[in-house]
Amino acid sequence: MTIALLGDPIVQFCILVVVGTFISRVMLRRQRAGRLIGQIVFFVSLTVLLLYHGIVPYEPSPPQVSVALRTFTGFAKIVWWVNGAWVLIAFVRLFLIFERKPREGRLLQDLVVGIIYLGTILSIVGDVFSVPIGTLIATSGVFAIILGLALQSTLSDVFSGIALNLGRPYSVGDWIVLDNDVQGRVVETNWRATQLLSGTNDLVVIPNSVLAKSRITNYSSPDESHGVTVNVRIQPTTQPSIVADVMQKVLISCNFIQKTPEPSVAIDSMDEQAIELQLSFRVRDMSQTTAARNEIYDLLYRHVKAAGLRLAGPPGTIAIPTEHKGEDAGGQQGPGTPWRLLNNIPLFSSLTEDEKEHLATHMQRRTYHKDAIIAEQDARLRALTIVRSGVVSVTRREGHRQIELTRLAPGDYFGENGLLMGSGEVGTIRALTFVVTYEIGEDCLSPLLHDRPALAEELGAIMAKRIEAERHMFANADMLVNGSPVSTLSSRIKHLFQL
């Protein structure tokens, strides 16, 4: 009796459904891969069971069978078709997971899932209920036309969204610009529209039909780096090659731009009013554009001033000739240069005019050829060195790695750690171009500190601000002062100069 009961196809079908549902929906509920394998095993087992008993899921049932058997056969076919659809949908989702772009493929996923469900429904209607599919589709065509006319705008957005997702001109996270200057980072794409987050943190919603007709510039493809150009006009007071060399130093000394590919300088034109140049470089991504431009303009001013050049006015303006004194062939600098360098350094902003004049008269001028080592890492410098012209690189050695911390341009300085606190340099200092510097030694600064001991407190406070500003360059910012707290900077200066 029991064996006969177990041999009944209805009983076998019910047992298989219960066991398969328990395993895939309960035991493997939190395991995506395991649940997919369970669904595949259940679908294959169900197919074998139905075919073994002569039930073909994809063919209409013969009319001569009993009502009970036709009911069971119809229900079994529905279960088979539904599980087949679930297996296909699971494969679609698994493909999107492997692609690692589930959000970008949401429209495509919804489209494929919809086609699978539609095909399943039509198959059930035709194979289970024996309804002519052709007649049904022809009858529904009239309603489809009416519905399509009513939803013309929406359907245009939907199909445009499908086309955009298949073509993939952009992905979520990309920064795009449209031909009407609308730009932003793609945060979401759906059936109706694409959402952009603009640079002013506003959400811009663009219908897919409008986006499909627009010219799209993707700043994040083929990679995140973005090219930037800056145009400069310099008065033609010297050879264009010399001007181009100064502009190249501007690019070399910039910390925000990428070193690969190498930035370039191109001379666009020259007339009696100006030499026009174009500076081209790349930044890591769009978010770095503003910071890079700001640094480039700051470095332009400093390098142009250090080289004795002058910026030209806009095209069409009449330039008033001015006498500009620079370094002569012997390398002698015009009077007041050391004083002007001191006046632009925040470290000595609290000094009086007489104190600055005292330091300026005792500063020593030094020159370094390209690739010359100015100071090794951990070496203590006994002078504060101000860059007059050229570009200097600071590179730290950590184990087998060489890390470039920063690049220094005219007006920057180094050596304050050794001069004021007796500590070593955080990295090796090397000249990237021909460099001219001015040095302030201990014997020059010591008389000022003895005459005005309060100056140590002022220098300590300014040093603390500089260390805090450079904290991002180091895993441990206190290494700048060999592990001493920032609060003891003034005490260390007093102790070093025996105040």
C-alpha cells in the first residue's frame, strides 16, 4: 500500500515540491550561490519526474485524459514554467553581480526579467490552458496601440533608457557634461530619467529621451583622470624659449597635477604685445580641477616674478613699457631681493622692519644644479633656506619605498625644523631644476632671539600652525618634531638658542 502510494506521480510531485521549497527557501535562504544551485537541482529533478510519467511541460495535454489528471498536469506544468523562469532570473542577477555593476544594469535587468515573465505567462496560457497565442496577441494589439499613444512620452523615456544602458556611454559615478553645459556626477539611472549631482550639490533630473538626443562628454572615461588647459600671456621681454622654460617649471612644481603623462607647454602665438602659451596637464579626477588651477595661478605669479618676467594684458590692450631689472650675467641680484623674500614668509611676519633688514643683510645666496642633493633625509640643517627660483622636491624614504611629500617653488622654504628645533629633515631635498636659494643661519637669527626672547613664542606658534597644515602628509605628524608635542615647540626653540 505504502509502496504503491509512493509510486503515484501526484505524491512524488508533492514530496519533491515540499522538499525543494524547504531547502531553497529555508535552509539556503541567506546563501545566494547555494540557493541558485538548489533551484537548478529542483528544476532538473522536476523535469525528469514529469517526463518519466509522460508529462511534457512544453506541450498541450491530450484531451482524452480525466479531469483530475488534467488538473494535476496543468498545475505541475505551471510549477515547472514558474521555476524555470526563476532559474533564468537568478542567472541574470548572478551575471550582474559578476559584472560588479548591479545599479548600472538595473534597467537591463528589469527588461530581461520582464521578457522572461512575459514569455512564461504566454507559455502557460498556450501549453496549459490551450489558448491560441496568435489570436490573443492580435486582439491585444489594438489596446497596445491605444496605450502606446497615451504613454508616448513615457515610452520614449523608457526605450531611450534601454538604449543608453545597452550602449553604456556612462555609468553610475561618472562625471558627464551635456551639450547645453549641464554637468554633474551620475548618481542613479532608472526607467524614466537619469539623475545627476551637480558641482553645487544640486540634483538634476534629466529625462532619458532628452539625454539620448544630447551630445554627452564623459570626463570619467576611459579613466578618472581629466585634462586641463591654462592659457597665459607674457610680455615679450625675452626669448620665447626662456618663457616656455619658466612655464615648464610652473608645471613641475605643481603638487595637484599628475606627473604621468608629462605636462606640456605650447607656444600658441607671439606679437609685440604678448607671447601666448598654453599649459596642458592632467588631474586625478574632476574634483581636483579647481585646486590644480588655483595652485597653477599661484605658481605662475611666483615663477614669473622670480624670473623677472611680466604678465601681459588682454588682447587689444596697450601695454605701457616698464623697466624691469633682473639678474645680470654675473648672477648678481638687484638690491632688496633678500628683504622681499623675508617679507613674504609667514614665519617672520612678526619681525619689525629693522629686524628683517638685519636678516636680509646676512643672508647667503647659493645655487644648485639640476638633480643636486641639497640635504639628505634626517640631516639637521643649521640654516633656513628660501627658494629664490627653480623647483625643489622633498622625498621620504620608508623601507624600500620612495614617497614624494611635496614640491617647493619660489617663495617656499625648508630647514626650519633643524634651525629652530634641532631636528632632522623629514625627507631628502633635491633640486629638480637649476635652483637659487638664500639661507638664514643660526649665527644670524641668534642675536634677534637674545634681544627679543618673546620672538621664540611667536615662532613656536607659527611653527605649530605649519605642522598642523602638513599633518596630512604623514601617518604620524609628530615625526616633524621627532615625537615631541606641538605645545613644546617654543620651549625647544628657547633651549636650542639658550634663551
